[in-house]
Amino acid sequence: MTPSLVILDRDNTLVRVPTGVRYLYGEDPIVLLPGVGPALRHLARRGIRCVVATNQQGVSMKKFPKMTIDSVAVFNHRLDLRVEQEGGRIDRFYVCPHLDDEDCNCRKPRPGLFIMALRDYNIAPTQAVGIGNSQSDVDAATAAGIQSISVPYPPGTQPPEDHPAYRTLLHAVRAICGGSGNCGRIQPAES
């Protein structure tokens, strides 16, 4: 089944977050991870909608006074332009600015951002796929009834159990679009 909607995580799924940096916003450098440009170009050529669901709790933390919802939007706009240069497209960004302890429904691993995207595009959960690098990404997609795929990053990150995991976003996109399901697939380490 080729999906109608792909919901992607942003940090360490699309863009590399440098060691020692907690959040990317404003004019921070944009470094696409390997395979991201071709993966998003592949989705765009197939007419598959692509959105980003990202937690950005730094917006609510006093320790990051320059990080605001507007500075996150600036970074997201710049990322969108960068993706367009690669021939891809991001249709919309869904951002949760809340702290872990605020008990909101939009902060991953809760499914709120995914449910918003499904409603906005009138797409059934069975017609969507969520792709991210962490357990919270997988859990949010699963809670929304969406198939989840992991692209573990940084290298050496253990993929979540019982979910497909791929080495790059391009491998994951090829698998969900009818390509080789095993190419680039990561098998979880044996316990």
C-alpha cells in the first residue's frame, strides 16, 4: 500500500542536530541527513503529501530565550526552501511547543499532531505512515493508528522493537512506495 500521507519527525530524521546542540531554530545551519533530499523528491514525484510533526519544548523553556514559536517557524521555512531545492516538498509543519510535564495531547509520544494532520488532509490512518528516529515517534504514530517506521539516528541508535527500521529515509520511502522492503532494513540486535 502506497500511503497518501507521510508524517515525518524533523530533528535527526530530516536534519542533523549537532552534538551539544539541543534545539534548532532561527538561522541555525540546516544539514540534511543522507537520503533525505532524494526521499522527499521521490514522495513529491508520486504526489504523496509530506508533513512534519515535531516536539519543540525549548519554546517554553526560559533557558532558551531566543527560541520562540516564530524562530522555530523561521527554521522550518528555511528547511522547506532547502527541501524544495532538492525537488521535494513539505506541505505543513505541526509543532508542539509544550513542556514534558504540561500533559498536552500534541507532544509525542501522544498522537495529537498526527491526528491533526489526518484531519487536515481528510486521510484515514490506514493511508498514512509515520517515520522518525525515536521511540516517541513510533509510539505517537502507533497511538494514532498509523503504520510507523524508524530511521534510527545517530548511528548506533537501537531501533524500536517490532517496528520496521531502515538505515536512511530514502530506504524507508522506497519500501513504503513499493520498492524492496528489505533493502537498507535494520534488524534489531539480539538480546
